[in-house]
Amino acid sequence: MSDAPAGPGRGATLKASVWTVAGFGGSQVIRFIGNLILTRLLFPEVFGLAALVSIFIQGLWMFSDIGTGPAIIQSPHGDDERFLNTCWTIQIVRGVALWLLSCAIAAPVASIYGQPLLAWLIPVSGLNAVLNGLEATSMHTAVRRLQLPRVVIVELVSQVVNIVAIIVGALAWRSAIGTQDPRVVWVVVGGTLLGNLVRLVLTHTYLDHIRHRLLVDRHWLRTQLAFGRWITLSTILTFLSNQSDRLLFGKLIPIEVLGVYNIAATLAMMPTQALDALGSRVLLPTFSRHAREEGFDRVFARVRLPLLLGGAAMVSGLVGGGPFLVRVLYDSRYWEAGWIVQFLALGAWFQIIESSNGAVLLAMGHSRWKAAVGGAKFLGLVAFVPLGFHLDGFRGALLGLVASDVLRYATSTAGILRCGLRPHVMDAMLTALVGTVSALAWFAGRGLVGAHERSVLPLLAAATVVGLTWGSAGLWYLARKRREAATA
């Protein structure tokens, strides 16, 4: 068995960060443009149905996750062919099993939610699990080596195919049948399948990879299961904590309101998704190389701070200017998403500051703490969301979501403190600044134009406050880095 090559240095980490940010930015631009087009071609009920299908397919995938990707990235033997082929075989078996499970749950889910279309949509969407399982492990080995340009290209190409296929299908359906038929959701399902098929082909043809073959090496299987048992529990709890809101709201609110909520969640989760991408592709490999070295606390602080500053700027923009942004971009059917964005973005901030903690816990092998973090969020949802809904309806339930994210962050911070790191002081300072900047941006927008008018001026006012504040913080950070470099 061959050991992994020596890890790349700081230059490779910086390059990987740039590519991750560029890839995420490109992905969000594609997704955003596609979302704007589709909200004009489709109607809220379709987004609600698509959200329910996505939740159950994602749930099956996460409930069976044994961490093959993190294992390949984290293991010193992540380039061993027998190990990689064992992981690939596990992926395939898992994908087929998940498709069979999706077929089994489809009819009961359709009955529970009173949506007959789900009985067919879920099994067809379950084929995505088979496609994902057949992907080459090259995606994970490239991330392990911080060789991200081709990984980003694969993801962007497959996403473009997905969005374009859905738009073309929606236009064709509109001309043939009309867009008020809920069955138009089939074009969303078909476009997603096509995008995943393209991604599968590219992982085997465009990325460098070993020649895969079906193989189960007992040693590597035991190693993977030992590493993955807490990953499985963690991902189950992560799914429950991240998607229970949609599962609950799918029963508590009309399907069209769930569609509007899903639009709001798409906007509010952009900062979290950016930091999650950096966490899995940059922070985890970087922290894994340095976690057991002296001075790791300095590495942790140096890598973490600029990411948090970027996340803080995005969250402040969404909390302070979210309603104005929604009114400018979407038609009146989706305007209720504006105030929902504000609540969800507050929760997203606590997810952002927790994400780097999670990368450290995994890098140090503390997967139990990752499971505890997911469990804390789920318990928070179970306790706070029903209480909030009882006290103040939908708005109170959203406050319960924010409270559950605070509990999740507090749990991960407890784990980080046991590792000898002290991030909470900086986190508290940044949280206070995020709240202050968000409030100033909101009042700047509200004071300029009435809240019920559709105008770009409130959005510009809010964006100016956010840009000046966090731009100044960014300049301060760069000046500090220059001073440190000059005195080194």
C-alpha cells in the first residue's frame, strides 16, 4: 500500500481557496439565474413539490452515509487503489439500495402529504442515488490533493446542463400544455437526472482516476466502517436538523407557501453553502495536515478569520436587505419570501461560525462531536419550532429555527474548547457586528422608500451600508497581514 504524498503547502491552500470560492460563486450565479427564470415559468406549487422530493431523496442519501469522501480525504492511505476500489464498491451498493428504498417509501409519503404525484416522482428521482454511486472516486482524491480546478469545472458543467434542461423542458411544457399543471414538476426531475448523468461521465473521463473495479478488501472495509459509524450518525442528525423544517412545514402550511419558503431558503443558505464548500475542500484537508502540530491554534485563527469576515458580509446583506432584494428580483407571488430570508439568514450566521469548528473536529478524528452537534440542532428543532409555532405561528417557528442553530453552535464550541482552541471571543465580537450592520442596513433601506414599494433604491442603500462596513473590515485585515509579513 502506498502512502499519500506530502501535503501541499500554504500556496496550494490559497489556490484551492480561490478555486473553491470561484466555483461556489459560479455555481450560485448559475443557480440564481436559473431560479429567476423558473419562477417566471413555473408557479409556487411546483417548487413545493420539488422541495419535498429533494428532501426525501437527500434524506435517504444522508441516512446511509458512511463517510467515504471524508475518509479518502482524511486518510494517509487515501491514494491506495484497493482502498479506493473498496470505497467505490460501497458507493455503488449504497446507490442501488437507496433507489430501492425510494421505491418503497414513495406511496406512503404521497399519502401522508396528500400529493399523489410523489408516488412517481420519488422513485424516478431515486435514480440519482444510483448515478451518484457510480461516480469515480477522483472527485475526492482531487480534493485531497487540493487540485480543484477540474473539480470545479465538472460541477459547473453538470449544473449548467441541469438548469438548461429544466428551462428548455419548462418552455416546451408551457407551449404544449401550460404552466398551471403540477405535472410540470417532471421537467425539474428530468433536468436533475441529466445533470447528474453528465457529472458521472465527467468523473470517469475528465478527471484523473484509477481504473475502478468492484472489490471489497476486508481490511479497508473494516477501516471504513470504523471511521464512518459516527459519520453516519452525524449525517443522519444533520439531515434531520437541516431538513426537518421543510418536513414539518410540508404538513403545517399550504404547498404553495412551502414553495415560497424554499425560494427564501435558497437565498438565505448561500453564505452557509459557501463556507461548507470551503470547509470540506479547503479547511478539512488543511486542518488534517496541521491538527497535531504545535501552533495549530495560530493556523486555525489565520485560516478562519477571513472566511468569517466574508460570511459576515453576506449574512448582513441578507438580513438588512433581503426583503428589498426579493421585491426587486421576483414577482409579487414570491414577495413573502423577503421577511423569511431575514430569519433564515440569522440562523445561517451561526451555521457559518460553526462550520470551521466542524472541520477541526473531523480533522482531529472527533467524529463523535460532529454527531453531537447534529443531535443538538435536531433536539433544538423538536423543542423550539413547535413552541414557536404555538406562540406566534409561522414567524415563531422561524425564530425556533434560529434558536436551534444557536444551540448547534454552542455544542460545537464546547467540542472545540476541549481541543484547546478558543474561538468564542472572536465569534461574539463578529456576531455583535453582524447584528449592528444588519440593523443599520435595514433602517437605511426602510427610511429611503416605503416597504411596500418595488424599487431598487432601498436595496442600494442597504448594500452601501454593508459594503462600507465590511469593506473597511477587509482592508483592516489586509493591512494587518502586511504588517505581520513585514515583521516576520
